[in-house]
Amino acid sequence: MERLNVTLEPEYGEKLRRLAEQRYLQPGTLARALLSEAIDLAELDGARMTAILDAIPGAWDRMDHAMDQVRRGETVPLEELDQHV
């Protein structure tokens, strides 16, 4: 099992806490189940995955910024990446 830390917006954190409490589960256990289900569903529907990614606030701005950096040559080759961490 791979460990992953996820930060939720406050309203989703509260909703997760309430749902977990109603089901007598730990929030992390319910979050793992919900995320696994969402991943399975997203894998089957590329259009839905695209819609989810498009809904991430600021994603397009960050992508545009990254592309500007690429055009300016402000990149690190993958084989050198471990040297920059």
C-alpha cells in the first residue's frame, strides 16, 4: 500500500468527518475507500477525469506558468532531478 497525504478544503474535511462518524469509521478509512472508488470510476471515464482536473483551482494558470518556464529553458533534465532536491 502506498501512503499519500491529502489536504481537503475545510467543508470537505467536515463532511468526511460526519460521514465517517455516521458509519462508525475513522475518517482516514472512509477517505481511502472513497478515493479508491473515485480512482476506479475515473479510470473508466477519461472525460470525467478531465473535468475533475479542469476543476482544480488555478491549474490552468500553473500549467501556463510551467509552459512559460519551459520556453525560457528553465527546466531540469530528469536525470539531474535528484541533484536539485
